[in-house]
Amino acid sequence: MPRGRWNTTRPILKWAGGKRQLLPQLRPYYPDSFERYIEPFVGSGAVFLDLHTSKRLDGRQVVLSDINADIIGCYRMVRDAVEDVIAALMTMAEAHGTRGRRYFYEVRDERFNPERRRIHSEPNPESRYTPELAAMVIYLNRTGYNGLFRVNRRGIYNVPAGRVSSRVCDPENLRRVAAALRRPNLSLGVTTFQQALADAGAGDFVYLDPPYAPVSRTSYFTAYSSGKFNAAQQSVLQQTVISIAGKGARVLLSNSFAPDISRLYEDNDDARNAGLTTRTVEARRAINSRATSRGTVLEYLITNVSAAGV
């Protein structure tokens, strides 16, 4: 079906490694038949929204999760109180238009971080999100440097203001995202990937977009939490993927073209025996401190789905 700007539900968060640019390369690996869709690293939700827009999720159960409570809290507020989120975001957009960077740091340091620290001191911070806090997440993400969501080890959101102006509020797209999140049989929660995939198996389509393995010792980037998704966790993820593939789940995994990932999937007998194959695709590098260092890089797609039309 046509995927023009005005009939497509687009991510409301810019995300380091977000998959919107790679959707044409990912679509051939969407299986034709599945009963449940599981995405345990939902991030910007680009693949979920693409499946939603193309009607592939109609009549199916959807399980979206992430370890980042701020993402889930923001999405729940968009789902449950989108008009309140829009109203708060429009106020921020107007103030940003007149005060720019000064307003960014006021929101970040005087409003968002204190309120975030307060709710994260209590259990289940995602359930304590408000429409205004969700609007702040979107505003800071849209106007911050390279669309990052990054917190330090003390849990302080420390992304600096961006250099390029960005559209802060798109009410119609926010309403479309809210409608997508209100789909029947959709759940949205804070879980580890192990918890999210504990019962995955036959009839499931699982898309995984974990924090990427570093391609070199100097390229480690903590995108969205105060801890790193390290080599040990990549190994646990690989074992989990092999396990659910063995149980009949259809799996599609994105990761960097890094030595650790090659070792885990391309040069690994257990992965091959589970029916997993690797493909490389070109992607644009969006995160680098120097604009001249950004460009096209290779990434892995790892799957047990036969590509349609490829």
C-alpha cells in the first residue's frame, strides 16, 4: 500500500539507531503468517508502526516492551491522554520558538530531571508518568543533540541542546501513534528482553533491535540507560534468540557489523543450526561528535525468515 507522508504513522521519538531508514530492507523479512508480534527493544517503534500502517498486525496480539521506563511511560501517556500531551507540547514548542537553547536547558535541568528523579525513586516509574512529563520527553528528544535519550550513571538526562531546529509537535501524527498504541490486544510494559521472550515460540514474529555492539573500542555508546548493554548481554541475547528460533518463533534481529556479532551469529554453529542467517545492509551513521565522521556503514540483519522477493 502507498506509504506517503500523510498516511503513514511515524515515530514520535528520534532514536539512536532507529530503524525508519532501514524499513525497505527490513520489510522483505516480515513473515506472511504469524499470530503474535513481540518487540522487546521498542525504542522509537519504527518497525511496529510500519507493521501497523501496513495492516499486518490486524487481528494479532502485539507485545511491546523496553527496559527504559521513560519510553514506556511516555508511550502510555500518548496512548491514554494524547490531547493533554499535545497541549503541553504545543506550549513547549511556542516557548522554544522564542527562547531556543535557554528554554531547552530550563526544561531539562529545572523541570525534567527533578521530576524524573522523583518518580524513579519509587516502584514502577512508568506508571507515574504525567502528560507533561511525556511532553518533556518528546520535546527534549526532538530538540536535543542528534535525538538522543541518554542518562548518566546517576540517572541524570544529560543530552545537550541540538544545533538544528526541529518540529516539536505534530498533533496529527501524535494522534495516529496514540491510535496505534490503543490497538486491541496490545500490551506495553517495562521488562527485560528475557522476560519478554520467556514464552516466545511457534506462531510468534519477534523483532529485536538491541543496543548495538561497538564496532571498535572507542565507539561504545550508551544510548538510553545508565548501564551498558555489554558483550555478556549480547551473548545472553544470542542464546535467547537461538532458543526461541528452536521453538518455532520467526526472528528478525538488527545489530552492528561488529566482530562480536559476527562471532555470535555469522561464525557460530549453534546459530546456523537454529536456522539463523546473516545479511548485511547499508545504513547511515547518525551518531558521531563530528559531522564529517558520519556516513554509510554496514549493519547486520540476522533472521530465520526467508526474504520475500529477494
